[in-house]
Amino acid sequence: MKVTADPLVDYRNIVAKLDPRTKIALTITISTILISSGSSQSILRICLSLFSLSLLLSIHKISLFIKCTITFLVLILIQNFVVPYSEGMFKFVLLAFVGIFMNMFPGFIVGYYTLFSTKISEFIAAMEKMKLPRNIIIPISVIFRFFPTIAEEYRNINYAMKMRGITFSNNFLKMIEYRMIPLIISVVQIGNDLSFTAMTRGVDSPYKRTNICVVRFKMLDIFLLIVLIMLWIIYFKEKLFND
């Protein structure tokens, strides 16, 4: 007896099934607070960085989680043991690089989690509940699916190059040529295909669309939104008192 997965059953865990509006709020909050936070908010920065790393586990990106964790540890070691013993322009460049990267990297991780854990139908349904105009929903929905598709296409090209024995070590120029040119051609074609797909789904229809997916705030969404509001209160409070 052959067992097949039901396409209508959502097998994602509870964190990956957060409401798209909650995911967008997480991305904006973590990115904004970390980029504009100062040294007095180091504990907040560490907590948000650890939370962003844990989101990778919720979408089963174990290898990426390990790579990002190692990257953070290396940056922390550089900040604590290399920067204090450096001098001159090298110290300034190193400190700026480590500071900018550590503040921006968690925001990119949360954005990655949002892109790869959200179905396009869920995203469109959530945007329609927010009463956004279709002139905004359609381009964002196309872009929302564009980056994961490009990442998948890049992996397929990379696998094809490895099967033919073309790597950076043995033939650098061929690796660049055979990887970048197909990717550029795919980018143009994927953009057109996604635009046609959005039209086929009836996204541009003036009438109200029905949606099979259920988009609503659950208990975890409400809890996270309350935490985000508290983070903004703490952030503005420290900013006002420090300034």
C-alpha cells in the first residue's frame, strides 16, 4: 500500500505556522532594535540574537543554524580578544565590521525565516486582512516568492556543476561562467513566471478572493506580539533616558 502525504495537511511546527503579520512584526522589530541599539542594550541584543537563531531550528535548517552559530561565536571572540589588542586603522575597520555584522545578521536570519516558512497564499490572505491595496500586495507577493525560488535554482546549478567536476579549485573561470550566466537567465524567466502565476491565481481580480488557508492570530502570536510591544517600550525608554 502506497502512502502519500496529503497536500492540504500542514506539517509545519507551531513556530513555522505563525501568522504572517506576526512574522513581519518580528522582522521589523528585531532589525530596527538591533541596528539602532547601543552598548547599553547588549543584553537585549544577545537575547534577540539567540531568538533569531532558534527560529532556524523551527524550519529545520540545522546546517544553517550551525553555520550562523559558529559565525556569531567567531565574531564574539574577535570583538573580545582581537579588537582590544589592535591599533590604528585596523582596529577601527575591524570594530566597525564586527559591530555592523552582529547588529544586522539577526535581522537577516529572521527575514530568511519569514520567507522560507510562509506560504504565498497565507501571505496574500494576511495582507488582504490588513486592507492593503492590491497595487502593494501583488508586487510584494511576487518578490516574496522570488528569493526562495532563486535560492533553489542556485542550489540546482551548484549541484549540476559538482556532478561535472567543475569547482572553484580546479577551474575558477568556468565555475563563474557556468554558474552566473544560467542564474541570470533564470532570474529573468522566474520573474516572468511568478508574475503570470500571480495573475492566474486571480490576485489582480477586483472581486473578493476566497482562500483555503486559515489566517488568524493564535495564542503564540498574541504572546509574541505582547513581547514585541514590551521590547519597543524598553527600547524607547532607554533611548529617551540615555539621550
